[in-house]
Amino acid sequence: MQPKQVFAVRELRTKACNRMKTNEMRSQDIVVLLKKTTSLGQDMSARKLADSLFISVSTVSECLKRSQVAQLLDARKQRVNVLALEEFLVHGVKYVFPVQTGRIIRGVPTFLSASPMKEQIASGSESFVWASLDGTERGQKVQPLYSSVPKAVQQDDELYRLLVLVDTLRLGRVRECEIAAAELHKHFEQ
């Protein structure tokens, strides 16, 4: 390797290491925490969480560590602090993980096109979807919190509903967000 290439490789490694050392929340952290609040995910090990969410065990482990630092998870990394998670989702998720709709694609319905929101708000002729080859509808593309979400929700209806509510908080207007917040509160009260 030439000196410039060696320097570039070192710089990339340094940036990657520095990024890994930070405790900044990442979008996949929300997906893991939501899964841990479902009836299927409450007592799952990191390995089972990873398998059910189609992400690596190391990614799940990092998510759990960051969530513990953010006080969204207890010291044993087992119980989700649902009050703090609810507060963050209702008041902060749209600012930390903003999303814009995109072109028309095939995918899995979300936002106002999926339960529980579609029963409460008429979205008109607009549909919103997460990109997926296995998708059943065509609609405006919505970037999911994590790339494996469209696959993971096919196995867990409760997680699907929660992620639809989070997308509503990320994309919705005031009335839609109020409905989503109330639905989330019902879930977290259980």
C-alpha cells in the first residue's frame, strides 16, 4: 500500500472505533426495546431477540448497552423502563429519527395504512409502506427504523402495531400523534 492509502485506512478505522464507543441511541435500539415490551419478547435472550429481528447478536448486545446507559433499560438489561421509553417516543422520536416519504413502491403497510391507525384515521387514497418484495400493497415509501423491520413484523403482530404507532409519531399530524400516543400508553400500561 502507498502511504496515502495507509493513512486513509487508519482514518477510517479510527472513525469506526470512535463511533462504536459513543453511547448515542440508534434507530435499531428502539426496535429492540419495543420487541422487549411485547408478550413474545419480554424474556428473550439476546440471541433470540437477534433471530426474531433479523439482526446480529452483537448489534442486539450493543443496543442493550446503549439503552441501559440511556436509562431505558434496567441494570440487568432485562426490563424496559416503559415510562421513559413512552416519553421518548411521544416527545422525541420524530426529532431524533425523522423520516420523509418517498416514491411509490411495493411494501408492507405502515403509518395510516396499517392497524391500529387505519381504523381510526381515514388516509384517503394515500398508502404508506416499508419497502419489501413480500409486500402486499403499493404506496409511498417510508424508511423503517431499521432495515429488517418489514421482515421482523411478519412474525410478530404486536411489534408490527407498535412500529406503526412509532411511524405515526414520526410522520403524523397533531391528531394522529395524539391517537398513536394513547395507543402506546395502553400497550405500556399492560
